[in-house]
Amino acid sequence: MKNTLSATRCGNAVFRWGEKTYIMGICNLSPDSFSGDGLGSDIDRTLDQAQRMVAEGADIIDVGGESTRPGTEPLSMEDIDKELRLVIPAIERLAAEIKVPISVDTYKSGVARRALEAGAAMINDIWGLKRDPAIARVAAEAGVPIILMANERDAPPKAGILAKVLADLEWGIKTAEQAGIAPENIIVDPGIGFGKTLEQNLELVNRLAELKRLGKPIMLGTSRKSMIGLVLDLPVEMRLEGNLAVTAIGIANGADMVRVHDVQQTALVCRMSDAIIRRGAIDD
């Protein structure tokens, strides 16, 4: 697979897109996380999980303090103290003790700014700048990468899901670059599960390669999501094999990074998929 994307510097790491599939390990701090893995304010447990993920092959750790499960009441944009109390101590500890960069999973500029000051090196915005556009300026001023997700929860489309996702991401890219974010610091995410039906989610994974027209690295996040549960009729804790299948297909269709709970198993799938898909960029 020929690399046509500029490398992205993230903290002490450089993501050379096309050479391998990068793995983002998930550290959910929200006690009501949809996947049942919320760590709360237990920083020692968070550190243990992050260190294990790094040992298993994670290239970056994503720390979030607000649940995004369907039906959950979002934290107020004005009242961010609860989120800050969870994520800032955890990021400070992780940034000091693990060797890979830290990403903060937030769509609030105030949280993002404090997280970067605490040691985070990337912003993962699940609203793609639509909720708090000021977060783009925070990323631009800090010179850090940002992930822009296509989130349809405000107005779920009944048809034309690929066109809607492309339009959302094109708007986000334009807004980000106008705010001063370097083109190589923008990563896109189709937003599997966020305001989309099962069929729309399946279509997006199947047509993921069409997002390449945006000229940005693609992150795919499907770990333990309802799409897998609905297809296989399995609860959250039994969706690993389903997600591994989605991961392999996603890599074949152009995913550059995958966001997962199960790093060890995913790392094996990524290595095998990369050996086939990216063989021109991998040493013998």
C-alpha cells in the first residue's frame, strides 16, 4: 500500500501513515461507559491498564471522562468540573509513566486545553468541531493532531449515509484548517454507531475506502459496539471476534488507526493484515 499521506507528529511519536496500522488503546474513566470498562477515578488501575496496553502493542492511549453511550445525558458545556476531575489527574500520571502519547477524548475546548497542559498530545473530538468549534483553535495553538468524527446523533440521516459522513468531515477539515491546524494534523473518523443504523454502519465499513478522497488518515472505532452485537446477537463482553473481523476488513479498506479495548488480540490482526495489505511498506 503506497503511502501518500504526510507523517503526523504526536508527542514523542511519529505516525508514518501507510507503513502500519496504528492502535489506540481505550481508557474509559466514566463509570457508566457503554462497554462496562469504566475506571472512574482509580488512577493506579488506569495506569496499570495503560501500561498493559502499551506492552501489548498500543501506539497511543485515549483517555475519556464522559460516557458516549446512547441515551446518556451529556455533561453541560458550562459544567466541566466532573470531566476535569477524572481526566486531568489520569493524564498527568500516564504522561509521566508511559512511553506512548496520550489522546484526550473530549469535544470541549476547556477540557482539551487543560488536558494538553497536563501532558496529552492529541485531541479526539467525537463531534468533529460541531459542538465547540473553539477546540480547533486549542489544537492549532498547541500544534497537536486532532481526530474529527462524523457524528449524526443530532439529525440521523435516513439515506445517503456515505454522502452525509463525507460532507460532515469535509466541513470539519475546512473548519480545522481555517483555525490554523496543519493539514497533516487532521485525522478523520466515520463515527460508527453515532446516529447511524445497523445497515448504515455496515455500509460505512464496507465503503471505508471512499473516505480516502478526503486525503486524511482514517481512524476506525468499532470496538464492542452495538453493530457487532446486533449482527452476532451477543452482549458487550462477547464481541471480540466480531470486532477482529471488522478490524481486518477496515484495514483492507483503508483504516490507518483502530481504536480498541482489546489491544493484544487486535495487534495480531493488525500485523497479519498489514503483512498482506501493506507488504510494500514492511521489511521482510
